[in-house]
Amino acid sequence: MKGRGTIIFTMGAIVALLVAVMLMQFRTVEETDMSTLEAMRETELRAEVASWKEKYEEASKQLTETEAKITEYYETMESKDEAANLLQQELTQAKMRLGKEAVYGSGIEITLEDNMETQIDDYDIYRLINELRLAGAEAISVNEIRITSMSDIKSIAPGLIHIDGNPLHSPYIIKAIGDQTYLVSALNQKTYGYMDYVIKSYEKTGYITTREEIIIPAVKKTMKFEYGEEVKQ
């Protein structure tokens, strides 16, 4: 009941604000100084009438939009379950984007390995993650470490890479959930694709496997802002 009351109060405030703005616009139209208009020359009068006609039409348009919004708000208020479900869906999507929830789906798995001639370094991992994001990957992990916008990747010694403070070594298993065809195609582009430009040209070892079900864990480290604060409007 408390949640429903909050929704009703919030929507009521929005409706009141929209109505107030609408009334102010119409009041401006109605309070035109007619004595000033009578003193104008005909050409000026025509221009002024055209201007006020345009303002009136704009106000009428906003009135129609306001009425539609008010109707939408009332319909939402009458269906509290639907509103609650919508808010829950948005919350779940936000958690998934932030990596706070484990996710699963179809996608690809890329294996990068050190060999006798060359080793995989932080640039190889970083470049691959960027390529996957550009290709539409919805979630990415490296050796079961969830990658987010705040992940840090750094080589700390030959054959040893730190990701979010976790020491990792070859082989590196990078999982990505997304459109399999598009992801594979993006990485396998001739000359400038990741597999040609980063792996083959430097004689490094890597290959791609498609997977019908990939599970990517939730982020393990806690993301906390110590210096930044929310901007209050």
C-alpha cells in the first residue's frame, strides 16, 4: 500500500505540473493587450495575428499531448501490478548492465594462449574486449572474471595479467554473450579483424568457438564512489 501511495503521489505531482504549464500558456494568449493591437498598422496587425495564431496552435498541441500523458498516468495508477512489473524489469536490466547479476545466453568463447614464440599481454585482452563490445556483446568475462566499464587490466610480469586484482595466466578464456554470427564475423574480418590483425600477424595463438549456452558470473568486486556524488537537480 505504501508503494502504491508513493506512485500515486508522484504521478499526481507530475499531472499537476503539466496542467499548470498548460494553463500558463493559454493565459498568455488570453491576456493579449487588445488596445495595442488596435493601434497597429494593418501589416503589423496581420503579422501579430499570425504570431499569436502560431502560439495558440502550439498551446493546443501541448494541451493534446498533456491530456494523453494524463490518461497514461491514470491508466498506470489503475494497474499497480503492471507498474511494479515495469519497474522490476528496469531494475533487473540495470543490474545486468552493471554486472551485478549473473547472466546466461548464446554467444562465443575465445581462447588465447601463450606459445613458444609469443605471449598474450594486457593489450591483447583489452583490444579483444573493445572489439566484442563494438560487435554488440551484452556481457563479457575473462577466466570467469566479469568485465565491466570499471574493470582494470594490466600485465604485471611475463605470462601474468591482473584483472580487477585477480592474477590470471594462459590460457585466457574470454566469454561473450551476443549474436554469434555477428561476433564471429567482426573478429574474423580480413586484414583489420582481431584474429588477423592482433593474433595471426604477431604469431600469437587464439581460436573462437561458438556456444549455445554461456554463463557469465556477476561481478565480484564492489564498486563504490568515494569522491563522486550524485548531481542534485
